[in-house]
Amino acid sequence: MCLFCKIANHEQDTDIVYEDEAIIVFKDINPKASVHLLIVPKKHIDSINELEEVDKELMSDMIFLAKKLALENKISKSGYRLTFNVGRGGGQIIDHIHLHLIGGGKINE
Ligand code: AMP
Ligand code: ZN
């Protein structure tokens, strides 16, 4: 089982900030700004490359959740970045699809 599946199953400790039946959100352990959350579907999908039609609503829900979390973390106005890294060349290290929500202060590249 991959690391993010373990986190989704509560088999691996991490700082969870939101959870519902389909999505879990936790703080990135190596934050690139004062707010750095990982929005992760509980369903294992390797990356954007493996998305299927059936995943459309799930992906949409992740983006709307990002909007809500940005508002709650007071970075809606100052701005933030939403990133899907895809494959090693795209900077993806964990092969379980996730959306980075990064903002608040300077973003460390
Ligand atoms: P990516 O490079 O897009 O695959 O992003 C993976 C992210 O997961 C990195 O920003 C890591 O800092 C983060 N990460 C790795 N392990 C953990 C963990 N146990 N808890 C929280 N974040 C993690
Ligand atoms: Zn997984």
C-alpha cells in the first residue's frame, strides 16, 4: 500500500486538517509556504495520467475543497498556488494523485 493510502486508512500518522468519505487533507511535512496542504482522494490513482471519466466529480470536488480551505486559511485574497505534479519530470515523488494548496507569504520554489 502506498504512503498516501496508508494515511487515508489512518495507518500512518500525519497532521490531518479535513476528511470526508472520499477526500483527506493533511499538512505537507516539508511546507513551501506558511500554508501547504495536500488534498488527496482516498481512491488510489497514480497521477493525472491515469484519470478516467468516472473521476471527474472527484477532481472537481478537490478543487472546490481547495477554494474553501484557501478561504478558511485566509489566503484567498493574497493568493495561492494549486499544483498537480505529474511524473518524475513534473516533480511527482508520491505516486498517489494529490493537489498541493500553497500560499501565505513567500512561496519557496
Ligand atoms: P509530490 O512531489 O507532488 O509527489 O509531493 C509529495 C509531497 O508529499 C511532498 O511535498 C512531501 O513533502 C510530502 N510528504 C511526503 N511524505 C509526507 C507525509 N508523511 N506527510 C505529509 N506530507 C508528506
Ligand atoms: Zn495510494
